[in-house]
Amino acid sequence: DGGVLAGLRPFKDSRWEFGCFDPALARVLLDADWEKAECANKEVEERLREQVRAMPGGFPTLMKRLSSAAAGPVLRHAVLDFSQEGFLEVEALCMRKGLKINSQ
């Protein structure tokens, strides 16, 4: 029981998830403030921050990309939970800026 998420392009079968990606880990991807992420090597930490800032769109684009990849496993888990918490999580995810939902 496990899975991986595609990064820049879907897998060969056009899916963005292979297997069943852990929804708890997906929530970390969605909720983290990646601009404040820390590394044991401070030199590497700052170099990585600068690289992301130099990318088109910088950290906001990185966050949108992570959101689009990680939302699926979280949505699936929340819907299958059949609880008020699950409903609220679905509602919050669907209101998230930049999230696009499509079917395969």
C-alpha cells in the first residue's frame, strides 16, 4: 500500500498518481510553507530558496504545482471518510486558489 505522484508530467498512462499516495504526506505538501523550509546545511538551504525564487512564478508557482499534485490523494481520503471533517476538508480544498479538478 503506497504510491508516488508525478512531478512535471503525468505518467505514461496519463495519470498523476501511481498506486495510492499517502494522504497524510499529501497534506504536508499542501500545508507546508515551503519558503520557510529549513535544511541542516544553511548554504544549501539559501541556494535552494534562491533557485525557487528565480523560477518563473517563484514560490507561488511551486505551491500551485504541489497543490495540484497532492490534492487528489487528500480529496479521495476525505470523500471516503464520510464524516463532517471529511466534508469540510473537501470544501476547503475546492476553494483553494489555483486548484483544478478534472477526471480521467
